[in-house]
Amino acid sequence: MTEETDSLPPPVIIPRGKHSISRKLIDSDALKVLYRLRRFGFVSYLVGGGVRDILLGKRPKDFDIATNARPSEIRKIFRNSRTIGRRFRLVQVFFRGGKIVEVATFRRQSEFDHRDIDDDDDDGDDTTRAQNSFGTPAEDAFRRDITINGLFYNVDDFTIVDYVGGLEDLKNGIVRSIGAPRVRFHEDPVRMIRVVRHAARTGFSIDPESYQAVLDMQGEITSCPQARVRDEFLRDLGSGSACPAMELMMKTGIIYSLYPEYQECLGDGECPEAAEYRGYMLRLMEVLDRAMTGPNPPGRATMLATFLLPMFGSLVDSTPHPPGIRLSTFLNRLGMDRLKPLLMRWSFFKRDSEIVRQILSAQPQLRRAVSRGSLPGTLTRKMYFDPALILYQIEAATRGESVPPLLHQTRPNLPWPLAASHQRRRRSRPRHHNS
């Protein structure tokens, strides 16, 4: 054992009679992987979100496994597998129906803490990788992000192995960083987004030290690779808990570090219009959550357009429409000038970025068409027309209104993701008034 491992505290072992995890609640294919690793003489634990969700009475989306077997050894045991990852390799084991169980070797640090990792180490040499990354179960637990994600389930004796105090925090409803928050957030600022996400998903409170560190350090998120931030943000929007996540992002300032353009629209705490826009944003996110958890969830571009709708509405309201310029031309230019740079900043896919801009530009045109009682054929033939209708319905549901018959008749077979709410709101969305 290393000196670092020797300094780590021993785990708390919770016997079967004192926790609620049962093998009946674990995916049968994940159990096959756990037992097979055991039969070959390796330690194997169910880890992370799968353990957390079962203890919370939820159905896990994924069942991840950690083991002391090296990637090459895992591949020999499971022929129906492949190795993925550059710095930290893990093995995906495939089952019928496209199901994948991911198996990772115990690590001693996060894959995004690069202090001891050679970027050019991509030769698949497990011995070299062991010097850089492989660790013990204790080290693996302490390199994770928050305590409630650091719990292990041992299928060998049906115990929970808790190195980090996760079970106590789970019982008390607390999201807490593992280790000193300022150190961990500096190592990987994306951890701040994850702290907010898990607080939003669980309804837990963030412990004061971690919360203060987020307040003080949220600006460091911009130093992370753009694609990682993009993926984490999209995960929040599509999680079904975007509303509480957005509320926490506004309170902590994370959203203004990611999208400074929203500072003027949402960030002025003393401005009544900013407060109205914040309320409008949260209502949109609430409706988006309903749509994402329904039978026909919107696509990625529509999801992102929903988030950007308050900003685009603010731009349209505050930017004079030049005389002699068609509305569609004016909206397209506005989207190109103001939205395209924003989407490029976080490496959103080019195709998604273009569709997002078009979906948003179509909204004022749709409202005008509905008021006139007819839709221009040039608009209905556009490839973005259907997702634009979905966004129109999301905003209508935010106002407590149904989709106008004109739009339903135009696309009667469109899988509308929402049922109309019967609650009506007095104001559809905030409006700027040009002086």
C-alpha cells in the first residue's frame, strides 16, 4: 500500500440488515458481471449512482461496477466487451437489447486531475497505467465527486462499504464534496456543476463549505474543456430536474459564468424586469422537465432552444426592427449576430446550433401567423418547422395555454410532448419597452 492509502480512514461497513439494497433491485446483467469477476478472484463492487439511487428508492439508469481487475484482464473474462477511454480506460460489457454495463478499474485520482498523467500514454500498457491511475477501493472512493456518489455495494456479503460518510449524508439530505471543496473544484471545476445537479435531482441541500466554494469559484468553470462543459450542461437540461438545477445555477452565478449574455437579462437582482425573466426561465424549465419525462421528449436542439428562449425574446424586444426589412430576415440576422457566437463558445454541434437559431427565429413568425389565422407555406416547408412547433407548445404551456388549432391542423400527427395546462398566467413573458 502507498503512504497515501495508509493515511485514509478505514471504511464503515453496513451489514445487509441495516440497509435497503437487495439483489432483486439490481439489474440481472450487472449481477452477472459482479459474480463473474468474483469467480475469477477479483474484488468487484456496484458503485456510484446505482447504489445512491436504490437507497433513495429510485430506479437507477445505470449500474456501474468497479474492480481491482485491470482492463486487459476484464477483456479476457468478458469476450463481449470493448475498451474505451484515453487516459483512464474502462471496459464496456455488452448484453442483448443494446444494454451496456461499464466496468472500471479502481482509480486513485480523477481522470481530469492531470498532475501525474502522461497524455501520450495511449499504448494500452496496464503496467504503465497502474503507475498513473490504478488504485485501491479507498483511493477510488476518495477521488469521486460527492459523498453520496462514493458508496460501494459488495455483492459478496451484501454489505455497503462507505469510506466517505456518504450514507450519513444520504440520510441527512446533504450534498457534500469529498475532500476540501476548494481543492477539489480547482482540480476539476466541472465538479461544481455536478454538485448543483445532484442537489437539484435529490432535493438535498448543499453543505455550507461546498456551497461557499461554488459561490467563490464558479468563474473557474470557463477554464474547462468546452466539450465537457457542453455535455454536462446538456445533461442538466435533459435530466427532468432542469428547473431546480437552473434555480441553483442562478443563485450561485454558475449560469452567468457559462452564459455572460444572461447577466443583463436575469442577473440584476434589484431590477423588476430581471426578476420577471428569472421567473419566466424557471417556468420554461418546469415545462421542459415535464416534456423530458413524458412519452415524447423533445430533441436536443429544441431542449437547448427552450433554455435560450428568454434571451432571444429579450433581444427581439430590445432591438429595433429596421423599416423595410422582412421580419424573417431581421430575426435571422439577430440570431446570427448574437446567438451563433454563444453556441460556438461551448462547441455545440454545428447542426444543432443552426437548428436552434432557426427554431428561435421562427417563434415570432409563428405568433404573427397565429394572430393572422394563416401560416405561410415557406415556413411550413422548412426542416425546422416541427421542432419550432414543439417549442411553441412549451412556451404555450408555460402560459397555461393550449396550442392553437391552426398549428395542430397543420401537423396533426406531430407527437406533441405535453398536454395543455388548465392554469392560465396573466403574463406570457417579460417584455422590454424601448425608450
